[in-house]
Amino acid sequence: MNTKVIIGIAVLVVVVGGGYLLFRGQKGTTQPSNPTNNSSQTTTTNTQNPTSEPGKSVAVEEATITYTSSGFSPSKITVKSGGKITWVNSSDREVAVGANPHPLHTGNREVSGGEFTLNLKPGEQKTVTVEKVGTFGYHNHLNASEDGTIVVE
Ligand SMILES: [Cu+2]
């Protein structure tokens, strides 16, 4: 009888103890898998950034193009259809924004507020709305070598 009881207790200890070790073992296996998940999330985030880069610039609702003595900046912008472009003359001379091609300006005159040229004296600014979708060039009609591109999406 005593021997059977001792064997029974020994079996219980082995089963319970083994089960505890097994449980700890599983926990130990679960913990390293969390950093693996985190690193895969980081990888996903890194993948998303290069994905947005081939699209170059993201279309915005409102953009500002500043004219200085060195020309228009940024030289290329992307805005949403129905978005607004604010022209700012930060130079010390007048600028006349015209749609390409120079000198006829037969392109998208939305960029110049529907006018042949959008004229800004030093320090002035004007906002126009663009709706036609496409890629449109513009230039300074007073110095046509100064130009830029507006992409409307
Ligand atoms: Cu022109």
C-alpha cells in the first residue's frame, strides 16, 4: 500500500512538474515570436515609404509656388483637381505667370487665373483654382527661361 501511494505521488509530481515545464516552454516560445511580429511590422512600414516615393509627390489640396530671383519654387507641384495654387512673388521684380507654350499661352490658363498672364508685383500674391486633370507647364512671360510644372490629379 505504502509503495503504491509513493509511486502515485511520484507520478503526480512528474505529471504536474512536467506540465509546468511544458507550459513555461510554450510561454518561452511565444515571447520570441512577438519581436518577430514587431520586426515584420517595421518591414511593412519601410516598404510603404518606398512605395509612395515612385509616385514622387502626393497630390495636395493647396499648394504655394514662390517666385524668387532664382525662379519658381518648387518647380514641380502636384495638386488635386479642384485644389488651389497660391502664387507668391518674393522677388524684387514683377513676374507674369503664363501657361505654356510661350508666347501664345494656349495651354491650361487655369494656372494663371484664366488670364493671358497672372501679374504679381513684388510682395504680391494671388490664388487660383485648377480643375483640369493633367500635366501643365508654365513660365514667367517676362523671362520665359524661368518655368515650372503643375500636375493636377
Ligand atoms: Cu509667355
